[in-house]
Amino acid sequence: MRFKRIFLMVLDSLGVGEASDASSYGDSGANTLGHIKENYDLFIPNLAKIGFLNTLNMDENTEVDAYYTIARPNNAGKDTLAGHYEMMGITSNIPFKTFNENGFPIELIDEIETVTGRRVIGNKCSNDNSIINELGERQVDYGSLIVYTSADSDLQIAAHEDVISPETLYSYCEKVRELTLKDEFLVGRVIARPFIGTIGKFKLNNAGRKDYPVAPPSKTILDDLNANNYNVIAIGKMNDIFSNTSINKTLKASSNIDAINKLTNVMDKKFTGLCMVNLCDFDSLYGHLRDVEGYAKAIEELDVEIPMILNKLEVDDLFIITADHGNDPTFKGNDHTRENVPLIIYSRSFKNPKRLETQDTLAVIGATIADNFEITPPEIGTSILDELE
């Protein structure tokens, strides 16, 4: 074992340019980081120092403090589940459904009303804060369920906490998850979205959010890590993404900064294994809403935290930064974009970090982690551990 602790930070949706098959997804020309940089005076000196900006054009830079490259997606989707599954060593070809054009079929809505005993309102594609302020008063008055979807493969259910308790909402979502395992209704995630506040000032209680994803279709490296008594720590929505599979410690987070704070707290503890953190604000608050300025400022907020994170690393720690897909805030629509993702690898022990070759799959991450901890390699991906000197 070369590294005792590995920290994996996923910058949710922060792609770095169109993938080779982007045209098949209607995403030709997409470039999340590149277009943010073109449209905003982005100041991220600490991320630049570890090669982050070099991933945009793969320029050779010998003055960086980390290895850097890009990884191409090698899965059927351009969503959170597909990207994270691939990182951990499996390619998901599950045909998840999206319902962002016409809402959910009336047959499914009828079934939801039957199993919950409550009327459904909404049934359309919307962003979270918009729909709860549009329909929140009606939900409070009649005790109905606000059902909606994002541009992703999901079904979200919102209700005011004073009308329907989060625990009751969670029980409804568990029932709806069962309904949506049918092929014709198969969504990647059912999401409980409790909200609080008063009329005109409703807001989501992000700490109360709970995701019900489809379980990984086959074994990931997390299973082998857990089976070999390594710690597997999940911060933010990581636990939900992997359906609590082989994760032995979970820390919820209400924002990017909260997730980073929890990460740094974990870094102060002694353990052997993997700690994963997902920074989802990039995607949920800025990418889908096509908010260039908000996205840029969130990247700058992360940049400020980078020195503290790096300073907390021990000499036998490894820190990896990547993304799961793109979500270009300058692009048409409000969906994810099919993009390559950055791959930044840092350790205080590195002597001459540099650019690495472009990787053909995000599974290089899982393969490298497996190699380090000497567990069974994943079904896809090749380790680059020996290249990290």
C-alpha cells in the first residue's frame, strides 16, 4: 500500500470540453469550464497551480504541483449515476427514462396517488425553487404532493415540513421508488425535497433532501474495499449515489462549503481507506439554471479552500479531483452536457508532477484506487499508480 488515505473530490458537472461522441447527445461545442472562463473573469490561482486550467487544452506545464489530464466518458449516460459508477469501475447501460418534455405518464401519477393517498400537483419539468414557490401555497392548503422532474432522469417529490413531515415524505418516496423500477417508468433517482418557509418565501431544506437511486448494477471497488476492512467514507450525496452500498460512514452536507468543512474534519482523523466528497452546488444551483456568474463564483469559493485542503494532507495521502459529467451554463436548454472531465492527482510525495496522457475512461480512478489498496481490480479501467512518481 503506497497511500494510506485517498480523498476523491467530485466537482459535480464541471466538464472541460465536448466528448468525442458529444454530437450523438446534441452537445457539440459544450465546454463547462471553458465557457465560464470566457464569460467571467475567473480568478482561481490555487486550482491553476495544480493544473486545473491546463485540462482545457491539455497544454504541457511543468510548473504545476499535481499530475493533470482529462478522462473521456465511457458510459451510455451523461448523468450523476453513470459518471460515478464509471469512476468506481462499472459501465452502466441502464436505459434510464427522462420525462422533462411532457411530465410523467398519467398511469404513474395515478399509482402515486393510490400508494400515498394524496393528490399530485405539478407533474412537469422545473427547477426546485421555482416550483415550490409556484405551487407551495396550494400544497400547504390541500396537503397534496408536488411531483416534478429536472432535466435529469429523476422524479422529485416536494412537501412543506409543517404539512407532511420529512419522515412521511421519505416513506412516500420509498413507495414511489418501487413503482419507478418498472421499465416504462425507470428513473435513476427518486428524490424527497422537504421545504420550509411561508408564502412567497418558501425554500428547500437541503439538509432534509434524501435520494433513492437505483442500486449499482454490479460490484464496484467500494464492495472490495469494504470487504477488506478499509474505511469507505461518503460526504454529501455520495452515499445516496451508491445507494448506501459498502459505505461505512456517511456525512450529509447542505452546500459545497459544508461538504468541504466536513472533508477537512475527516482529514484530521486517522483512518485507512477512501473518503469521497461530491460538491453538487455546481450542478444543481448553477449548471441547470444556466447561471454563469453563480457557477464561476462557486469555483472561486472552492479555490480559496484548496490551500487548506492540501495543507491537511499527510505525505502518504493521495488527493484526486474530477467531475462526473458536464453542465455548460452557456448551453441551450437546462440539461447536462456530454463532456470530458478533469483529472487532477496530488500528493506531497510527488517529485515531478506533470501532464498525463488522456484517459479513455473515468474508471482509471477506481482502477488506481484498487491498485493502491491491493484489492481486485474493477472490470474496466487501467491503473496509473506506477506513473505517479
